[in-house]
Amino acid sequence: MQDHTDLSWEWVIGLEVHTHLKTESKLFSPAPVVYGAEPNHAVHPIDLALPGVLPVLNERVVELAIRLGLAIHGTVNPVSVFARKNYFYPDLPKGYQISQFEDPIVSDGWLEIEPEVRGQAKKKAAAGGGGRRRIGITRAHIEEDAGKSIHDVAIAGREDSCIDLNRAGVPLLEIVSEPDMRTAAEASAYLRALRSILRYIGVSDADMEKGQFRCDANVSVRPRGSRELGTRTEIKNLNSFVHVEEAIEAEARRQIELIEDGGTVVQATMGFDPVRRRTSVQRLKENSDDYRYFPDPDLIPLRIEADRIEAVRASLPELPDEKRSRFGSEYGLSDYDAGVLTANRELAAFFEETAKACGSPKAAANWLTRDLLRELRERDVELEETSLTPAILASLIRLVEDGRLTARSAAELFPDLVSDGGDPEVLMRERGLEAVSDAGAIDGLVDQVVEAHPDVVQQIREGDDKPLNFLMGKVMQASRGKAVPAQVRKTLIARIRS
Ligand code: ADP
Ligand code: MG
């Protein structure tokens, strides 16, 4: 794609997210919400739409929807209405999905995003184009999930398609954004921010791999400067952040090329092929008319009293944004470190406990944002799955700050503390890693190195300081990384200058 194209076209993106709510049982039936169970083992007659059954609303779902509404600064509506969305599909036994249409439980919210700055975008950000942005959330409504079709199952010697209804009736929130995003990076920043909030407030585990957090991306393009929206397409079922970004890029470029070649964008539902990184039309877009929505006569309108909303508000934890700015002011962390640490509630709590126990918030932030996150990535585990505790990390930090353990030796112990826990001080002694700060010992090492490299010493004496680091390295090596570097440097300089 040529550069002028990106300058003359603006991308417009709106996202629809479906997130599974963290409940024990389904939205309208007592069947349990389970993942990975044997097909059709978590199903109640209500999920099967047997004759004569009636839906009973799970109150916990209402609670969680209110939580989300408040966390995204939205309006929790005093009255909302369940509606039937009628369509036929084998995984939908009732022939309709119970959702909310004209009167959703939550409307008019927003959240703040900070797109990751990288590559080309970095220059724009530096020029003042980046930074935090507010993204509008049109609505969030309650609905039930459908079942799942499983294809190519071998049965009695032939391949068949089967239906698993374990997922049928699992409660969802559909969260619909305004068309406020302008780049793929903003879209994925929005998804990350939303997922982080959902997890903080305990509304959803939002695990994409388990299908608990699914995204449809609506994309259109328009000439830069235009205020009218272009015709959009909707890319369905994007199941990773990377795919969301790649699909949006591919679709926006497809539309631009189409228009520049004299064509017009037709409203359609698109699929994304992650291997070829291309979008293609699946079907021409249906309208909401096609679903013949109408209020569900089996369910009365959902009324929520103001007291109930206030009680939920009082029970909300500190949200990521609030925590992030507090981490900046209370602990003097950079905005970047505060952002990384508060993206995950468990990590944020781990940081605060460590900082309080060791008295050094900066050191705690460094260990967590660099070393710990690297270990977690490499091992592909969660913080909770490790044996590291705030007390262990705090005592490791104190050993370093007290000059009893060098940074290098601490880094050597760290992976084992992550795997097995333990007392860093005991481990340090067992491994003979106590820092060498004893003047006599360091003098001895410095003497050895200075005597072994007379020409280098001469060079430094003649005014060239560069090889000093080489000698430092030699002394550190001779101490097996245990000598306190500042002390080695001081001793070396004194010895050379003498
Ligand atoms: P539907 O119910 O048919 O999916 P909505 O009006 O609810 O349609 O919009 C769905 C999503 O599409 C919303 O996230 C909205 O922000 C987004 N959207 C609407 N118009 C556009 C557009 N022209 N370009 C990009 N996104 C759009
Ligand atoms: Mg939609």
C-alpha cells in the first residue's frame, strides 16, 4: 500500500464484545456453567426448550451487569426488557435467542485506552498524536449463548455433525462500542482495557482461548476530514488480539483498494483467514428487522431500584485507571510501570505487598515488570501458579539493597525462587553467593587482576579510561559475580592511580 493512501483515508472501527459472565448456573436455567465437560452433560430441560418450560432469571447475572455498567461509567437503566431474537440454527433449540434489544440494562458508558506505541505510531505519538483516548460504549445488554455444532465426528463408521448444548443458555454480556477507534492498535487497546476491567470487577474471566471473550469488528473507511461514516462491514468471530488487529488492517486496506479502483463497499458479514491474512464476504449483512425482535412474553421487564445500584457501587474495587494514577503518586512509579502493574489485579496486589514489605517500590516494580513477567512468559504460567510470594521477593530485594547480595547473584537465584519459593537468605548461603564486600578479599582480587594485565593498567594510567570496564569484568569474574561492583570500581581506581 502506498503512503498517500493512509494519509487520505481514515479508518473507523466499532467493536462488539461477547463476554461470558462468571456465574455458577445458566441465565435462565439451573444447569451449571462448565468448560470442557462431556457434551450435553450440563443441560436442563429449559436449555432444550422442552414443551411447558419457563425461563427463570438468574439474579447473579443482573448483579454482574450492574457492576460492569458502573465500572464503565454507564447508566444502569431502571427498566430493561428481554426480547426474542428469532432465527433458525441447529444449536438453538428454541428457535430464538433471549436477548435485550430496545431497552438494554446498560447504556452510555466509556472507557479510556492507551494504545501501545510502536514503529510508525511512535513517531506520531512523539509528535503529539498518541496518548490516552476515551472510547464510547453505546450499550451493554444481557443475552444467552447458543450451543455448539461439532463437525466431522466419527459415528458408526461415518462422519457426522453433532450438537453440544452445554453452552446453550450460558449468560453473556454483549458490550457494543461507539465507532470511536481509528487504528487496529486502538481496537486492541480497547479490548485489553475492557478485559482488564471485567476481570478486576469479577464479572468475567474473559479467557479468549475458552471462548469466554469474543469479538466482532465493524470497519469502514472515509476520506480524511469527512464527518460522514462510510459503509461498514462486520468481521465475525475473532478469537485473539493478534487476529483482531490483522483482520482490521486487512479489511480497511481491502475497502480502500476497492474504492480507489472505482468500486463501492457493500455492507456484509466478513470472515477472516488468519493464514492468508485476508477477509472475505461470508454473507450480505442481515438487518435487525430480519430477526423479528419482540419482547419475550415469558419474562417480565427487569426493574432495578436505585438502592440496589448504590449497594453494588459500594462493593466495587478500585478500578485499573484509579489504581494506575495512585501508583504514580503514592509510589513514584513511571506511567509505564504503573500501567503494566495495574493491568492485572493480582499483579498490582503483589506489587503493593512487596513494596510495603521491602520499602523500595522502584526495586519491586523493576523485578516484577522485567524479571517476573519474563519468567511468566517463558514458562507460559500465571503468577498464581508460581511459588514466589511478596515476602520472598521483598527479602531478596532487601539482601541486594543491604549490599549482601549482588544484582547478578540475585538474578541467578530468582528463577529458582519463582519455581520453588524458599528463603532467599538461606538459598544465598547454601549456594555460597554472599556478596564479597570484605575490603581484604576485594584488594586481593584487584591485585591479581592488575598484575595479570600490566599493559592495560599502563593504558589507563596514560589517560585512556576505556579499558577500566575490562578490568572490572575480570575482577567480577574472579569473584564469580559476588564482589560488590561499586566497591570493586573504587578499589581498582585507587590501585591504578597509586
Ligand atoms: P448491528 O446491531 O446491526 O450490529 P449497530 O448499529 O448496533 O449494528 O452497530 C454495531 C457496531 O458497529 C457498533 O460497535 C458500532 O460502533 C459499529 N459501527 C456502526 N457504524 C459503523 C461504521 N460506519 N463504521 C465502523 N463501525 C460502525
Ligand atoms: Mg451486532
